[in-house]
Amino acid sequence: MAGAKKQNIKESLGKLEQIVGWFEKQTDVDVEEGLEKVKEGAVLIKELKGRLREVENEFQEIKAEISAEE
């Protein structure tokens, strides 16, 4: 992922909220459009899980550095 912009967690969560909102507003869901929304949501969730693991690792590294300095 070198050179790629790190995923903005808040932005991705906002996109997921928009997808959920779209489904909540539908009285008669278009199956094809609904499928595309589900696929988009699945990609966002997968990317978010990866980004959250990265953030957790960064916190652990910082914690280890602080402990080593004490």
C-alpha cells in the first residue's frame, strides 16, 4: 500500500451510513441497485477492518516505545 492514501475511518463510516440510509428509505428495493450497495458496503467493511488493524498496531508500537523509555 506504499504511496496510497491511508483510508479515512470517519469518511468510510459515513459512506456506510449513507448505504444503510438508502436501504431504510426504500419501500420497494431495486434488487440490482441493492446488490451494488451491498457489494460497496462489503468492500468498505473489509477496508475498515484492515485500517483499524493498522491503527491498533500503531498504538501498540507507541505504547511499546513509551514503556521502553521508562
